[in-house]
Amino acid sequence: MAETEEKIKPVKKPKKPRPIAWVDWDGCTGCEVCIAFCPVDCMYLADSPESVMEGHAQIIVVDYEECIGCTICVKECPWDTIEMIMKEEVAEREDMTDQGHIAYGKVQTRFFG
């Protein structure tokens, strides 16, 4: 390359918004079907406070940074409690839910204060 030629810098494209799994904890039974089918292991069990659902000791949480939006969990959930939402909508959903869905670090969790 000649010294007079400038190096061409790659142009960064904006990231395309992607959907991620959202679990409705009011319907989640903690049956673990979604965990078994998740190809990237972004779903796991967490303790469920009694105020979430009486009779269910655990619920599913999602690591938003790991979810690839494949929709397999939505199709496999026998209780229809998982839906895909745009990652940017997570904060809005968390503000709207009366039980207090909030993002704690990278993980969907509940806050009981």
C-alpha cells in the first residue's frame, strides 16, 4: 500500500433490535420445560417469594444478555407464560407490572422491598 493512500475504516452498522424472552411470573409454575429446550442456557430457576404465587417455590428467570430470541421457549411452554418482546421494551414492562419486574444486572428478577 502506498504511503499516500489512506486506510479505509469499517463503518459500524447500528445493531438491529432483537426480541428476547419475557416470562409472566404470575403464570409460571417453574416446570423447567423452557430450560430443557433453551439452546443457549439463558433460562434458569430462581426462588419464588410466596407473594408471587402460592404453592410454587421457584420461577424461571431469563438472562437478557444471553437470550438470542430463538422463540423455542415460547413454543414449548405448556402454560403460555413466555412471550417475545423487544429488548428495549423490558424497562417499560418492568415499570408497568404491579409486582415489580425489574432488571437486576442482566437478569429478569423481582424486587420485593
